[in-house]
Amino acid sequence: MPRLPQAPRLGAELVERRSEQSAGVHGVSLRTCAGSAHGSERVASSQMPPQFGVNIPASAGDGADPVRDAQRAEELGFDFVSSSDHPGAPSPSHETWTMLTWIAASTSRIGIATRVLGVPFRPPALLAKMAATLDALSGGRLILGLGGGSGDDEFRSYGLGLPSPKEKTDGLEDAVTIIRGLWSEPRFTHQGRRYSTEEAELEPKPSRRIPIWLGSYAPRALAVTGRLADGWIPSLGYATPDGVPGMRERILNAASKAGRDPDEITCVFNVEVRIGGGAAGDDPDVVSGSADEVAERLAGFLGLGFQALNFMPPTGPEYAEQVELLAREVIPAVQASTRS
């Protein structure tokens, strides 16, 4: 199978803007997550433009076309597409990994992000092999997003048991450790609380450091993010603007205690948006209103120290129009606000 063209890398090394391929979205300088968190005590090691991603619905209903949606996002200049992981959803849906693989084969530049895979659904060692393969065949475009898993009903119905919050965090830590170990060591042994390997081999190794982003919220999971992950991708509603600084500080402190440079960690805010339809809505978990109103609030999120935003526009008939409005009106307004 031919290798698709090499793409810019996201995550620990954010995608480098290629203007001829990203005419719809223009970047500006932004403080890194760590720099913003620590204020004047810390100067960011590099100034990178903010990045923008968009959700691809996993719907398998009539008229749904995830490949078309991803191709249009690429044309509009988005940096990455993403999709959540709910194989047991009650409405018709595609399995996330398979869908994103099909999208990767049908695009050439845009990053491909899992947002986020529930660790209990897939053995970490096998997922390490899956990720290495997809990253290689896509030309280095994978962002591996992982989480402890919020779909308790899905776990139960799929015969996976019901892990406790502690077990979910244990499993998340084991998963990142195993995946990184298999990607870097000739043979890797890990005796974890939830997952283990013994002299496991994985070849070929990835040709780059595939970024791992974690969707984490509880104190212990945030500490795991700081010690082991390349990025943090919380969602508005689970991480409120008032709560973000303390959560991020816990991540960055854990990174420092582990001997890591906190500047290595990418902070990405996953945000549900709705443009138009009159005045801004009352739902604090949805950023809504006119394009300018939405852009103003999003710029405020960047001021919290996020380096990237992932948008979740309404699904259904208005999805395509909402994505167009994001690319043509909202993102330029966010950029202009950030410059001022």
C-alpha cells in the first residue's frame, strides 16, 4: 500500500502552518500552556500559533458521510479532525478507529485524532500496534487520545465489567506506559494494576513520537497526564473556565516533579459550539451566539493557556454550514482578537 504524503505533526510538536494548504485558517502567536499557567515566572520556550480541530460525527444514519466531512475540513484549513468513542451508542454509528482509518486514507494533510478512546475497549498492547500502523500509513498524522472511559453502560453491555474510577485511572496509566514502552523498547515487560505485558515485541517502531493526549479530570488522572502524556484535552462542561487553572496547574506540577519540561504538554479545549440563531444561549456548556460573540468567548479560552481548540458543532442538517462559519468567520475573528 503506498504511503500517503507526509503531514505536519501535532501534539508535542504542534503542526507547522503551511499557508498553501491552510488558506482558510491563519495562525498567530500564543503563550504555551505552561507559560500561561505560571505567568511571569515562566517564559514559553517557543511561541506557536493556536491550532483548530473539528469533530467528525460517527453517525451511520441516512445522509451521513464522515469522509466528505473530513475532506471539507481539510479544504477549509483545519489542523485536525477528531471523533469520540462510543461503540455502544443507541443510534446508528461507525466504530471510531475504523472510521478514522478510512478518513486518513481519503485525506492527505489533516491530523487524525481520537477524542478519546476508552481504554477498556481495546487491549493497550494491541492498540499500540494499531496506532503505529495507522500513523505510518497516514504519513505521521495520528494523535492518540485516550481516556479512562465514561461509557459505563457500554462497558457493562459489552461484557467488559464496570471498572471503578480508581481502576479506570490505573488502566489509563498502564495503557500509556505499555504503549510508549512498546513503541520504544525492543521487548517490553510491564506488570501493571490492570494491564501487563511480558517480553512483548512491536516492529516496526514508529518513526516519530506519536502524541498521546489524555482526557482527564480527577486529581490522580491529571497527575498521570502530567507525568506521562503529551497533551491534555478536557471538555467544556467537565472542565469549567473557573476550574481549568487549578486542573492545569496539577498537570504541570506533576510534569515538573517527574523531571519533565511542562512546555512539552499541549493543552487543547474541546468545545461545543453553535453559531447564529439569535442571542447567546443560556447553556454554559455550549458556546453560542453570533460569530463575533462565539469568537470572543473562544479567545477567552485561549487566554486560559489552551494552545488549541477542538470544535463540536451541531450534528445533523446544519453541521456543514456550522463548519463553514467556523472556518470563514469565527476562526479569523478569534485570531484578530488574539492579536489585539
